[in-house]
Amino acid sequence: MKRLVKKLVLALFKGRYAPQSFSKWLVLLFDCFLFFISFWIYVLIKYIYNIEYLNFQYELIHMLPLFVAFLINSFIFGSYQGLVRYSGFGDVKKIGFVCLGTFILAFMTKTIVVRFIDPSNMFIVQKWFLSHTEVCFVSMLVFIFMTISRLIIRRIYNENISHKQDPIKTIIYGAGDAGIITKKALKQDTSCYYDIVAFADDSSSKVGKTINGVPVYKPSKILNQDYISKNNIQTIILALPSVSKEQRTKIINEIINLGLVIKSVPHLNNWIDNDLTANQIEDIKIEDLLGREPIVLGKENVTEGLKGKVVMVTGAAGSIGSEICRQVLHYKPKKLILLDQAESPLYDIQFELRNNEPYRSFNVPMEFVIGNVKDNVKMREVFSKHQPQIVYHAAAYKHVPLMEEFPYEAVFVNVLGTKNVADLAIEFEVEKFVMVSTDKAVNPTNVMGATKRIAEIYTQSRKAEKTSFVTTRFGNVLGSNGSVIPLFKKQLAYGGPLTVTDRNIIRYFMTIPEACSLVLEAGVMGEKEDIFVFDMGEPVKIYDLAKKMIKLSHKQNIEIEITGLRPGEKLYEELLSTKENTIPTEHAKIMRAKVRRYTEEEVNEKIDTLINLIPTCDDFKIVAQMKNIVPEFISNNSIYSCLDKKEN
């Protein structure tokens, strides 16, 4: 019998043994049963000293209108539609609304009937309707029984699941409100059974005390290998949603060597309905290892600059271009033109923006165009047809080793492609041309960086009364195609090794959304010939990043292989963010670069010569001309280093 009851409970509240649509009607049936129980308890209390006067038929008539009111409110507020195993404050609110609505509807119905009925027939009201006090009492009983029953059933279900699983011994870092809420959320989780062994907290007012039966210790006392091994700790959860990025990174670096699964509670702004659930507690992200506060940019200026404008993005299917498109849609442009030469990625972003929220609800007309920026005829047709007012130029070849092998392709796209788009921007009187550049354009040591610097030089030298040319430079972006972090993740999935070109190689990082926010902000605040650079904080040593990712993966015997610098690769990238080479702006972490200015006359001839070399596919002649345009271009670990020696 006990096993049968347990199966019925699981069937009713999980839906495992019944279709989900049928299960919710079982819950409604159960709620109706609780209503009947509550009503007859009221009846027994009413006649407890006068049981001989109890008239079942009379009380059934009393119950009928109240039951109808209860059903109507159950359908309105959907108190039967939630999964009881996840019952929480939101479900209790629904039950409260149902009971309150039942009282109000019964009260209003009786009031209307009394108002319009003949006084001589008042006995009908007394026969069919309870008094207001009685209705209130029954509603309160229904609320109590429905709430308690859900809590009891949830507990039965949780205990039934918990006993089937081995407990996950867990420490919660942070004994404040977030830590307490985290413990509660884990207790309610039915997918895993977390055994909270201890809280870790620096607060002297909390250390040595217990919270809900769980002791609070100083981090130094329990976050060590002895305590972890002795208590078989498997997981630590950071319940520090409001702590600074630097402090968070410091804590992670202190515990990463303990071999624990490290999870984190999201920021308070990301809690669903101001409540935390266990599935919101996720493994820490790689961004948490970088220790830099994201740069927050104002949206007012961007809104003013983009709202109602026709915006075009080249390279719209790439990592940066696609995120620019996502962000632009939030500012309600008149139309968005997405141009890319890659068919499949362009289809993917088309499907995303046309079918997913919030982008679909913006109702911004979008045109998806297959085209290559090096095709001047196609680009002219696009400009003529759509008449863009703002152009974000993100189309470019970006992979250093490949471009070192194919300099003519790099020049074809990064130089000629930029020239085509820039010239058309002037011809069609585009208001702003914003080019996405790279830190590799500063003192370039490779073909790719040099082509981006040449593109910067060309756009800066343009004389245009109605078009402003703005450039943004930034370092590596997290998660972009071909970048180091996705590469490490793939290598970890295959069991290693992780490949690092040099133990001392360092890079600057930012998130893709952050980089694109900079591009949009620069487009608004930039004036003619501006180049904006970021204060990107401290550089990251790639070898150390690889070691941390291995530790976070919890995989054994993953090695790091030093492969040597690739052709054209630097040990470090320069961002030109020193005080000597930059001018501050209204944003503390955004600077204007002080760079040499070029005139059209001195640039045009040299760049035309470079472009005329493309059909020859003569790599050495092409690179030699690039060095002529960019004297600071000194090849590193490259076959083109001989050209530098000749110049010396």
C-alpha cells in the first residue's frame, strides 16, 4: 500500500506515469478534494455542539456557489498548472489569489442577488449563500490546506529522490543572504542531492556560528587540502553575487588548486522573479579567470546616434559583426543591412534575428545580403539600393598564420575591401564609417596586422565633408572563432594536449558584447579620423590560462605542449594605451590614440601600387610594398624577415 501511495504521489506531481496535460488535471482534482475537505471541516466546526441540526442537503446547496467561484478562480490564476515538486513562493501567491478571488466573487454575487431580489424571497439568499464571515473562514481553510499539502508532497518527493543518489559534499562560500538562499535552492533541487557541509565567510560576526544547522568557518580553516580530503568535499559554490571582479578572481585563484568543482551564483539582477533556483547555479565561466571589471558604456548617446537610421554591418555573420547586429537592434534603427560573403553563417544569424526574442519583437526591417567587400560592383549596388547612414566595417581576414601564407588575399580583403567600402561611404554621403581594427595593427609583426594598419591609414587620410571615419582597436575577444579559449576547450574535449606557442606569451582579453559596445559608442562619440583604444587592464599569460582551464576541467593527465611561435606571431600585443600615446575621453577606460596623420596624396599612390600587385600573387613584392607604407612593420619569425634586413 505504501509503495502504491508513493507511485501515485510521483505520478501526480512529476507526471512520469501520466501525460503532462493529464497530470495538471489531476492536480486540479486534488485541489477540489482539498476544497471539499475544508468546507466539511467548517461544517463540523459550525455544528460541533448542535450536530443533530446538521442538514447535509442544505449544506451542499451552500457549498455549490462557493465551489463554482473556487473553480473559476483556479482557472483564472492557474494554481493547478505548476509542478508541485518546484512549489515555491510564486505558487503560494497563486493559491492566495485563488482563495481571495473566491471570497470576492462569492461576496459580489451575494451582494448583486440581494440588491435585485424581492425582500419577500430573502430566504432564497439564506438558503444558497453563506455569510461573508463563513466564506472568509472557508477560504482561509482552503488556503492553509492547499499550501501545506504542496509543501508535504514536495518534501516526500524530494526525500524519495534524495535517497536514490549519493550526496554531493558541498561548501558554500559566503554566509550572507545569498548563501542562505543558495542553501535553500539546493535543498529544493531534485536533480542532485547536495549535502551542505559548511559555509566559508570572512565576517567575524558569522564565523563560529551555525546557519540552519550548518557551521560557518573562516575560509583559511576549511579551504585546504586536509579539510577537503577528510570531509570528502566535491563542490564549492561561490554565493558572492555582488563582489567585485578582482575579488572574485582572487578567491577563484585561491581555491582552483583544491581540485573541486567550482560553481557560482549569478548576479542578483539575473535571478528569476527575484528568486534563485538550483539550475541558475552554474560552473564558473572562463571570464571569471580574467579578473577585469567589464567596461560599462552609456546607452543614451548610442540611442541618439542610431535610432531611426539605416545601419549597415559588413562581416555581419562573424563573431564581432553578428554581435554588433544584435546590439544595434536594441536601438531601433530604421533598417539594418547585414552583409557577409559566408552563406551558412549569414543564414544562421538571419534565422536567429528573425525568429528569436527579443530581436523579433523589435520589428526592425532587416536585409541579409550575400556579398564580398572586395567586389566593388556588388558593394556599389548595395550602397545604391539601401543608402546606409551608418556603416560598421567588421569584414576582414583575421588569422595571423593563414594571412602570413597568403599576403595577397589579406591585402585583397583587408585593404582593397576597406578601400571599396570607405570610398562608397564618401560617395553616398554616409554619416559615420566605423572600422573594427585590432591591437595587432600597432607596430605590426605580421601581414594581417600590417594590412589592418594600412586600412586605418587609408580611412584616416580621406577628405570627406559629410563622412566621419572612426576606428576602434581592441585585443582578443573571448569565444570568437579561432581564438585561444575555444581552441583549448576543443583540445580538452579530445583529451589534450593543450598547445601554447610560448610559455611567456601574453594577450589582452575582453568579451564579445563588451567589444561591440565599444564599437557602437565609438561610432557616436568619434569625430573625423579618430582611433579609439581600450584600457584593457592586465594582460593574461596564456600558459597560466591553460593550466587553470585544465584544473577546472577536472581531467587527469592533460599536458601542455609548447609549439613555438607561429610565423608573424608576437609574444605580446601592444594597445597603445600609455599616457604618452593617448588622449583621455569622457570615458575613463576609452582613449583616443595619438598617431601619425597622413594626407590623401601621400597615401593614394602607395596603396594603389600595393593593390596593383594583388594580381601578381608575388608575396615578397606585396609584403615589401606593405613595409614601404608601414615602416614600423618588422616581420617576426617569418620568411619575410629578409625584407627587413635588406632595408637595413
